[in-house]
Amino acid sequence: MEITKSTHLSGDITVPGDKSISHRGVMFGAIADGITELSGFLDGADCRSTISCFRNLGISIQQDSNQVRIYGKGLHGLSAPVDTLDVGNSGTTMRLISGILSGCSFSSTLNGDTSIQQRPMNRIITPLTMMGADITSLKDNGCAPLRIQGGHLHSISYDSPVASAQVKSAILLAGLYCDGITSVTEPVLSRNHTELMLRGFGAKVTSEGCTASIVGHPTLHGQQITIPGDISSAAYFIAAALIVPHASLMIRNVNCNPTRDGIIKVARQMGGKIIFENQRVVSGEEVCDLVVTSSSLHGVTIGGDIIPTLIDEIPMIAVMAAYASGDTIIRDAAELKVKESNRIDSVVQNLQAMGVDATATSDGMIIHGGRPLHGAHIITHSDHRIAMSFSIAAIAADGTTTLDDADCIEISYPQFFDTLHRICS
């Protein structure tokens, strides 16, 4: 894929449905009684992996593009899979489904692609084992493939060493199968889609500070859910409108959940002009339309409690920092090392290739912004967020930029280049 500089950017767009909510809608619908209907579903590779896994567990699921109907069988309605459950590239699928399978009385094996086989799973194996599940890392390295023998769980109160919605969700989902109350306390609050959606399905979920608790053995009921646009997908076009001169962009129907909107807070802190319009609540989630216009950005320091609210957007924020005047420091983001790629190293190396003075640190990066960027060969490491972030970097850089792997964007945003071409035409 080759990308060149754009001197024009404007339009009125929507972005695909929220990936986190799409995953959860399928999972929770499968273990609810009755039919769950999802509209606005993200028809990307990761979410299709979730559908495939639950079909393998005996759930009938109909999909027509972004419309999905799940015929749920209740908490104890899943069947032992005939084959290995293949999660593809989806860490969300791997970790959340492990919580559900821990409560089932059969044995199952989970595996995924090469990237998944390198991502840390001890962070869920430890608490789920404490609850009574028998989980084995088949290569004995704390990674996939995993074999799970579930059943006979008991509730726990767990202090998580990481702020991770995937870890929290795995424990809360296992808690559905326990007597009493299961709780998870995080060092800082991670995204709360699981808590919001489980409440909507009828579970008794409470949240107090950084602790989420769930009462076991609820009866979940199928729901009709409208999934808003994914703010992680909107982030690329937010950044594009900020860094391309004379740009103006409307992005409609974006999830602005406060546990996910760190990208907006940071962009405004950098001097970005972003206006919320038509704020509303849809299926329990806060939603709005965003108006974004070209802005003179300046460097900032990013760290602490805001990091979990923008962890997936840090590659895009780093590109914004390269176009901003002054220095940007990103810290407390060591979690980036165990994403689809080591995103600290990947981002810094590609920024340097484009002429940016950037340095990796143990838990983030330092970016000296304000220099003109030039086209370069971008090594994506088959990481969709690296590929999309540097596509945006390319439209404001001199010369031509090439991506070594553009197909990886299918994981979360199959229409990305179509939308980018439309607003830059």
C-alpha cells in the first residue's frame, strides 16, 4: 500500500461499531436465555473469531454484515466443542471466553495466531485457577494454546496487578458461575463495557471506585443492542482532521464512554479543536457526534490514570505528537509491549524512519515534535493499529509512504482506506 500527502480533508463520516461491545454482545447473548439482536456489529476479523468460537460451542448465530442474531441457551447451555476454539488474533476473545469456559463442566482448548501465542495469559490463568478452574498452558510458557477444564468454581475477591478490562471481564464472567459475590479491584479503572452490558442483560453488577462485583447464578435475558461507533476507530480520523491544514470533519455516532475517551482529553490538552454534539445514551453507552477541525498542536505529558482509557490509541497519539510543537512524554504504558506487537518499539522505529526525533523508554516514549515528516517504508508487524496510525502520518508527510502489510487492518476496520480516500478526495 502506497500513501501520499493530502492537501484536503473534509467530510461527514461514521466509523464501524465498537469492537469491545461487539465481542461482548455475542458472548453475553450466547449465555443468555432467548434471542439477542445486535445492530452496528463490527464485521471485522476479530469479532468474526468470537462468532466462530461460540458456533463451535453449540450456539446458533446468524450474521448479515453488521446485523447479528444470537440464539442464546442460558448460562449452562454451551456444548463441548468438537474442535480447538480458534480466536485468531483476538486477545479479547481469548481472555473473555476463558472466564466463561471456566464455569462450564467440559474441557476445551483455545488457540490463535502467532501473535496470540506470544501474548501473556498468566494474568487470567492465575485468578481463574484461584476460582477453581484447571487451566494449562500447553507449551508451559503462560501463553496459548490453553486447555481449560471448568466447573465447580467459587467466588473470590481479586486485586488485579494490571488495569485490564480483559482480565476484569474474565473474572466477572467466571463469577457468573459462582455462589456468592465475585469482585475485582484494579489499580486504576479500565473500560467498563462488561459491567454496563451485563447489567443490561439482568446480572447484578456493582461498581465502586476501581472495584467491580457480580452476584453469581443470575438469569440473563436476550437483548436488542445498538452498538455505537468505536472511538478507537474514530481516533485515526480525529488525528487526521487535527494535523491536515484547513481540515474539517464530522464523525457521527461515536462511543464517548468516559472509560474510553482519553484520546479526546489528550487531543484537547494538546490544543485540538473537538466539539461534542448530539450527546445521548444508546443501549447503556454514552454516544455523541464529533466535530473536529485543524489545530496547532503542542506537546504534553501523558501518564497515570488516563492510560487505560487510551491504551489502544497511543500509536495514533504518538503520531499527533510528531506533528505537534515541543516535546511529548508518554509514560506508564508498558502494557504496549504485549499488544499485537511491541507497540513502543514499533511506533518509535517507524517515527524515526519518517524523520522524527523519538526515543523508546521502559514504559513509553519521548517524542520531540515539530519537524517536517517525510515518507518512509513502514514496518507494521501485522499490527492493525500501527498500520492505521502511520497511514494517517503519511497523509501529512512529504513524499510517499509504503506499508509492508495493509491487510492486517481487516482485524478491526475493513473499510478504513475507503473512508480515508473519501475524505481526502
